[in-house]
Amino acid sequence: MDFLANLFGSYWPAVQLTSWTLIKIIAIVLPLMIAIAYLTLAERKVIGFMQVRIGPNRVGYFGLLQPLADGVKLLFKEIILPTASNKTLFLLGPVLAIAPAFAAWAVIPFDATLVLANIDAGLLYILAMTSVAVYGVIIAGWASNSKYAFLGSMRSVAQIVSYEIAMGFALVGVLMCANSLNLGKIVMGQAGGFWHWYFIPLFPLFIVYFISAVAETNRAPFDVAEGESEIVAGFHVEYSGMAFAIFFLAEYANIWLVCALAATMFLGGWLSPVPFLPDSILWFLAKMGALVFFFLWFRATFPRYRYDQIMRLGWKIFIPITLVWIIFVGAMMQTSLGYLFH
Amino acid sequence: MLENYFPILLFILVGLAVGLGPLVLGKIVSPHKPDSEKNSPYECGFEAFEDARMKFDVRYYLVAILFILFDLEIAFLFPWAVVLQEIGLAGFLAMMLFLLVLVVGFVYEWMKGALEWD
């Protein structure tokens, strides 16, 4: 240590801070990566059981090594760079898709004290990061210079931005109740048992948020962007090997992220549902896991929406619902019943 | 204050590394056997018909414009929602007036058929 301190001289405190922060970041990123890898297995298992199949069970006990085998397989597949594509943008696409899905975790509070960056503009940062992910999709679709990829990315981007509005309005409702953009304070605003959680006064917004989250991540039943029977795989049709794998991981990373956000903002984050049990990170993980399960359940249950139905749901149903509920909550807060919404 | 944002900057860099790392690794260990057929745009086994930079439905453009309007609206609502308790009735009514203007535009675009996809 002394040797290092001498080596870096006056930069030593900065180096120390950077490496300590890096360790903390890795402590978030590594479990997240494992969670993403095993979500792919969980999805296949859950859907398998729902369809009375057994799902993957050959690689390792209960198929537990399957994600590893998939990863190694994709690693050794050639990354094809189509001649017609814009090479730099083509490779930038997947990076832009996955980076925000990880970076957004910087402000997620796992516990009352367990948060990497406790900033006041937390929610704003999250919104900014989830918006950046759209660029990954559109850049990938455009740079591929292929009709399927182009059409897939147009659809996908139009769908994502449409539902982002409904999502944003739903979050405005949360802010009205919490009076803070700091995610930790939003959770603390819900303290005192599950009847204080925001999903009760904001129930329509919670439903809109969760369905929008499914649409935002391009998951079934909103997966027209993938639409294998018409545009093959949508925006990532030209991608292979690791470049494809990154898009795949980004999708699952986004599922974890939106579920973590829903758990934080509507279901009280790390808070225990009843006052006699202690608050703990386990509650947060349980809520997040339960919400993720819904994503898998939806995929096994619902047939795919048509594109015009998706756009109608987003623009003509969700936006009016959220607007009305925001006005209702705002009006109620002006009356003596306002305490019900805090 | 600003040092709270340093971990975020670092996390964004780590996020980029999470994307770039596997790409670079894949490029190193995977085979590289290009071939003009393999590298041509995928069109179900046919030769690519025409340029993929083609005309597309104007409605996508319309959605993008509407998105900008509504997203700005959300940006305006955010600070309002955070301080709603302090600004009280006057603040609430002011925002309702603003929302009314937005809703008039929303109804107009709806009636004009900008939200139809059939």
C-alpha cells in the first residue's frame, strides 16, 4: 500500500476513490450478469413447465449450466460484418443498447444505505438512460442496411417512444406523491406497511407503468419488432455471434431494470410489507423477482398484438388514462383528502 | 455535491466496457471467414432486391414528432410534480391550464387521424 501511495504521489486519494468505486460497481454488475444469464434459463424453464414440457435439462443438473453453454457457443461464432453495412455504427449499436441497461443501476437503492450514487436527480438520470437505449436499436437497424433490420428498427423505435410517454406520465404520478426525484426518498415516502405503498393510490398508473415496461423491453405480447413470422428478427437480423448475444443480454438486463424500478417506485423497494418484519434487501429482490416472473408468464400466455393495436393501446388508452389520473391526484391533493396520496 | 455523480460516470464507462468487452473477445476467438454471399444483406436467401435505404411510412415520422411534444410535456411536469405541495392551488391550476392546451392538441391530432395505424 505504501509503495502504491508513493508511486501515485498526490494522485493517491483519487486513485483510491476510483478503485473503491470500481469495486462497488463490480459488486453490482457481477450479480446482475449472473441474474441476466439465469433469467434466460428461468424463462425457458418457466415457459416449458407452463406448456407441460421440461425445458432445457441436459447441460448440468436441472439445466443449470445451460446459460454458460449458450454463452460459450455464441462466443465462438463468427461476428459477421455485412458488406453493405456501416461498420462502425454496426458495432456501436449493441454497445449503446447494453450500456444504459447497466449504467442505470448506479442510482437504484437496494437498501436504506446500499446505493452506489445517492443523487437527488435519480429518477431523471434513469429516464435519460432508458431513453439512450433507443439509439442502440435505431443505429443497429439503420447501419445493417438490410430491409428487415430497417423495418424492424422503425417499428421497434416507434413502439418504444410511444410507451415511454405513458411511462413518463406514470412516473409523474409517483413524483406528485413522493415530492422527490431521489429514489431512496421515494421509497421512504412509502414507509409504514404495504397499505402505504404507491401502487394503491396510483393503481391505474402502476398498471400502465408495468404494461408499458413490457412494451418498452419489446417483450411478448408486444414483440412485433421481433415478429419472426414476418420480419424474421427485426433490427438484429444481421447480427451474429457475440454482437447478437449483447442485444440478447440487453433485453434481459432491461427486464431486470424495469422490474427493479417498478418495485422501487410502486411496491416500496426494500421496505417490508408489514411493520413487524424487518426491512431488508431481500424484500427488494423478492418484489423484483415476482415482477420478472410476470414477464415470463405473459410470454407463455398471451398471443402477439397487432402493430395497430399496440399503437392504439399506447396513444389512445394509456396516455388518456395517465393524464386523467394525474389530474385526479393533483385535484385530490388540493382537498382535505390529500393525505391519502402521500 | 458533484462528487456524488462521479460513481455514475464510472458506471457508464463500465456499462460501455460490458458492451465492448465481449465484442472484442468474440472478435479475437471466433473464426473469420468472410464470403461475399455470407456478407450480403439477409433477404430469405434471395439476392437483395433494391437498396435498403428506402422510403418508409410517414407515420413513423409523425410518431417521432408527437413523441417530442409529449416528452417535453413530461419534462415540464417533473419539476411541477416534485414541488406540487409547496405551490398549492395556484400551481395546480396553472398546470391544468397548460395541460388543457396540450389536450386540445392531443384531441386535434386524434381527430385528424394521426394516431390511426391500419
